Amino acid sequence: MAETTASSDASKTYRAELLICAGTGCVSNRSFKIRDALEAEIRQRGLDDEVRVVTTGCQGFCAQGPIMIFQPDGIFYQMLTEEDVPLLVEEHLIKGRPVEKLMYVPPEGDEVVPKLSDIDFFRKQRLVVLRNRGLIDPEKIDEYIARDGYRALAKVLTGMTSEEVIEVVKASGLRGRGGAGFPTGIKWGLTRQAEGNGKCIICNADEGDPGAFMDRSIIESDPHAVLEGMAIGAYAIGAKNGYVYIREEYPLAMQRLHIAIDQAREYGLLGEDILGSGFSFDLAVHRGAGAFVCGEETSLIASLEGRTPEPRIRPPFPAQSGLWGQPTNINNVETWANVPVIISRGAEWYASLGTDTSKGTKVFSVVGKVNNTGLVEVPMGITMREIVFDIGGGIPDGKQFKAVQTGGPSGGCIPESLLDLPIDYERLMEVGSIMGSGGLIVMDEDTCMVDIARYFLDFLRSESCGKCTTCREGIAAMHDILADICAGQGEPEHIDLLGELAEAVSDASLCALGGTAPNPVLSTLRHFRDEYEAHIRDKKCPAGVCRALITYRIDPDKCKGCLLCTKACPEQIIRGEAKKPQTIDTEACIKCGVCRESCKFDAVLVE
Amino acid sequence: MAKLTPEDLDRIAERMKRQTTLREGAGRAKVTVHMGTCGIAAGARKIMTALLAVIEKEGTDDVILTTSGCAGLCSREPMMTVELKDNAPVKYVDLDEDKTRQIFTDHVLGGKIVSDFALAVGSERQS
Ligand SMILES: Cc1cc2nc3c(=O)[nH]c(=O)nc-3n(C[C@H](O)[C@H](O)[C@H](O)COP(=O)(O)O)c2cc1C
């Protein structure tokens, strides 16, 4: 077997490796520059025969980026800059003294936690899909193979029938991670059984939820896991062709995917006669058309065919008639990436993780008002409290938790009283939300829940493709009512009207965009009704967000007359003598909040 | 480029094993070279180089090589600590390249402590 571009120089002995994160988040924080600086410094100090710098995919702890793991010592370095490089090399690499000041300090503590394995953010996660994250260079297929990569494919091709593979996936309990949670094995079986001239499979990497980056990170950190899953699925289903439909805005993921495909082809893991088994499968990458609705399976297929991405009536389902009329199996990135592990470790092992109805793990992107923003993988059935407080490290700046929004723009908001709910598909539905694809947005006391509902409806309104009247007009109507409520023009009957509109929109729209669009409204009405009432009845915004409903005032007891706010006010309408309490001309105030930000004594009140 | 067979996957993984051990930070044995200023002055770098060379020559793929700061016994540098899995660490002192190679062969690979060069078995209490 000849050495190829795909293989890495494994014959050389290194005593240490610096695994630097090159996911999109860290890259935008200059991790490539840090890599270059490290390599230069290591060369200059004559250590390049002993130590190597490796770039990996997203390691998940995006809040602390750029991050780097020092192996074999397991030291976690964070928030690195190029200036830190000489010190790091001198101290840790030459003198063997890990550098404390570049280590992580938990939000509530003051002692550094040197090892990755001891940091709460990592400790409470369970990596199945992300099993290789941070451990391999995603651009080197040998590194994937070194960690048992493509063994599941070999196992399937050398010793299992298609039916057996489908049975294993069914027994594992794996459900689609793209949103609806449909059992994957059943879908595969339906596509396999469907009559058709050729079959195909699709990987849905459109990831349209704002703020979500699970699929991007999976592809960036372990693209071969997705390819291997797809090849196994193709064998089970009887498909020869596959497509990855990937969001245009993901250049790094796309690049790594192309590299992975080229390397897999070079090794004969894609293409004709894979692993000498006689089975052939290859795939193409297609860039997404850019609309949220493109992620919906029938729109996606229309887009692949070169048509306008609009959903169509189902049935026929893609499994019966999909791309070019062929039986088509479409799964999400994370769904595909689960497949190799299920085959390798068995259905029983997989099904031992999770809850009665939802097996395995789920990858979530945790963003918003939370200390440890990042990408986490946890077993199904974990509570929201564990994610937000143990892994997420709680709410910054000592603020109170208010809600966590799950399921993307058409998901729902979960209040504090439900934080101990074990997370799975059914339980989230019961409380008025959805699993969706795994975006979690944490909100603190400064968030207005009416305004949040308005915000999501605004997104959905502009992303509705417009085919169904209920979705096109209904979402807009709901949005306008919410905007009125936020503007202080809410009427008591608006609440019932929202309920009626919600029902019409979700019942009479073709696809789940309309079907789930009312969730943000219904869940906030259900769990935060008092905020709606305060807006409508008392014309007040308790969180102090909706400008029409708030006034800024200076607390004379707290104001020291330092004049910081007076100088900061863009309208120059804060008046008073120095060293005496100031007053705001509320009539002229534009409620921009600059005074409040500038005040060092918390003397500016919002009411 | 020849296409892979299922056996080739094993071969690649085998070839990569040394790297995998390092990456996972868990090997059968761990060798720590003490690299404080004193250690470096006394020649710890040569010890490190000798270890890397012998690992490469023997094709050893399950041993982790690391460095640490001064071990507090500056007069006996260069020093290293050998820790076989599930065994107490052994400290070796006053090393040179030949001693290092012998310790590697006898202790790390062979499992036999080289008591002539060993300072002590076990290490100070951590807290
Ligand atoms: C408006 C809308 C947007 C969607 N966007 C995505 C998406 O970005 N990624 C995804 O995997 N599924 C998305 N879906 C779900 C897909 O229609 C489909 O159910 C999924 O790709 C099936 O894969 P799974 O069974 O593995 O989850 C979307 C659905 C709707 C209604």
C-alpha cells in the first residue's frame, strides 16, 4: 500500500502534540495564526522533531476560543493569542511547566482547572456522534481510520445483509435528528422496499435554524463519520448515488467535506467496488439555495432538481418518490453520523442510552445568556437544568434565568419551573416545544417573552415561502398583533385571536414551517401569560425591553451626579448640576439605554 | 493508488497506533523527563532525544513521553520518572544517554526496575 496525500506521517515519533481547534468559531478568533506562530516558535527552538501542531475540528467550548489541547498531558489551554506563544513553548514544551495563566477558570471559582477531563463543560458530556472531536485532524483520513473509522462499513459489506443492517438501525431506536424524530430504520426500510428505477440518499446539511451549528461542527470535525454513515445507509437501502445538500454559508465545512470525499475515493471507500465487496456508491455535494425552507425535505429535493424550493404535498413521501421520482432517503447530518457507531457497538448498546422513546445522545448548540456557549453532546433524558447550569455554567453577570428556547425559530420556550424535565422528543412536545435540530437559546431576566415571540415570528414570516395562504398571511397576522402588543397597542381580545390564528396556521399549512410556526407564541402564552397581560392591561414591559412601554428614570438616592450619563446621552436631555442627582427629560428620551450602560452606580432605572 | 481491503484498515490503524496513544493520553507506560532549568542545564534535552530515538528504533507505540518541571532534587539531574500502568512511579537520577537506553529496554519494555539508577519507588504525597 503506497503512502498517499491522505495519510499522515505516523511513522515519526513525537513526544507531544498541540491539538489546536480549527472549527469556524476558533478560526474566526485567529486560531490559524496561532498555529502558524506555534509552528514557527517550535521550529526556532529546535523542537520540531519532538513536537507537532495538529489542527482539529470544533472542540465545542466555543466561549473560550481559541482553544488548544496539549497531549499527552491533557492540558486545556484557552483564549490564546499569538503573544502567548513564546511563553507557552518556553514553559510547557521546554521546561515541562504547564502555564496556569492560559488555563480555564470556572465562572464561579477562582482556581484554574488544568485538565480538559476535569472541566465540567466536558465532564458531563457523552460523546457518541462527536467521538472524534478534537482528537483527529479532519483532513486526514488515516486519523479517522486509526480511531476505528470505516470498520463499520467493512463489517456491513463483508458480513451483513441489507435487511440485517436495517434491523440493527431499527433496534437501536435511532430517530431523525433533523427535527421530526422519525425512526431512521423504518424510513430506510420503506425506501428499500419502494419500487423504483434506482434509489438515492441525501444528507440534509442545510441547517437553517439561526444560531444552530451542530451539523456544521460535525462536518468540520469528523466529515468521514457522515460519509461512512451514508455509505452504510446506501448499502442498506440499495442506493448507488448520494447527495450532501449543504448550506452555502459553510465554506470550511464544505472544504473539509470535499477533502474527505476525495480521500475516501482515493482509498476506494467511495466509488466502484468498495473494499472489494462489489458494492458501489458515490456522492456529490450540492450547495444550498439559501432559504430556511430549503431544509424541508420536499423543498430540498426541488432545489436539487433545479426548481424553486417550495414544499409539496406528501404523500408521496420521498421514500416513495423523491429526487427525479426515485425512492429517496433523506436524513440529517447528525443522524448519518450516528450510524457507524451503532453498527460497530451494536443496537443494544445504543439503545441503553437515553429514554424509553428517545435513544442515544443529542448534540445541542448552547447559545444566548449562558456562560459556556458552545457545542455539547449529551444523552437523551438529561435535564435542561444540567445542560444550562452544569455544562453551561449558568447565567452570566449574576442574572436570573428566565427561559430556554429549544427547537429553532419554530420551537418553544421552557420556563424555570420545567428545568428538571428530562429532555426527549415527547417530553418537549408535551410542554409546547420541539426537539428540532438541537439549538438551545438561553434567556435571562432581561428578555421580554412577548418580544421574543415577535422576533421569531418575524423570522418565520420572512422565511415562509408563501405557497400556503395560512402560513404566508397567518404568520404575518400573528406577527403584527405581537408587534402591536409590544408597541403598547395590545387589546385583551388579542390573546384569543392569537390562539385562533395559531390553530389555522398549523392545521392548514403544507409543511412543518407553518405547522410549527405558532409554537413561539403558544409556548410563551402558556408559560409567560403574565407578561402578555402586563403589556396589554398595564401597558408595561416587565423585562424593560419594549421601548413604547418603558421609561428611564434616575434614582436620586443612588445618583452621585458624576455626569457620565449626561455626557453619554446622544440627545443631551439629561440635566442637573454636578455632584447632584440628575434627571431625564422623559418626553424627549429616545430610550436607547446608553445612560444605563454608562452608569457606574446602577442609578438609572427602567420602568 | 491501490484500493483498500478490509485488512488494510487494520494495517493503517496499526501504523497510526503510536499517534493514537499520544492523542488519547493513555499508554501502557509513561516516561517523564524533568526539564526544569536545572534539568536542562544538566542535560535533560539529551535524555529526551535519546528516548525519542530508542522509541523510534524499537517501534514502541504504547508509551507516552512527557516532560515536567524541576523535581526538587536539582543536584541529581538529569532525572526521569517511569510509570508502568498500575505500578508505582520510579524515579531515576544522574542519567546519561546509555543509562537512559538501558532503563528504557529493561524497565519500560521489560518491566524490570533498574535499581542501580533508581532513586526511589513511589513519589511524594500530592497534598
Ligand atoms: C421549514 C423546515 C426546515 C427544515 N430544515 C432542516 C434542516 O435545516 N436540516 C435538517 O436536517 N432537516 C430540516 N428539516 C426537516 C426535514 O424536512 C427532514 O425531516 C429531515 O431532513 C429528515 O432527516 P432525519 O429523519 O434524519 O431527521 C426542516 C423541515 C422544515 C419544515
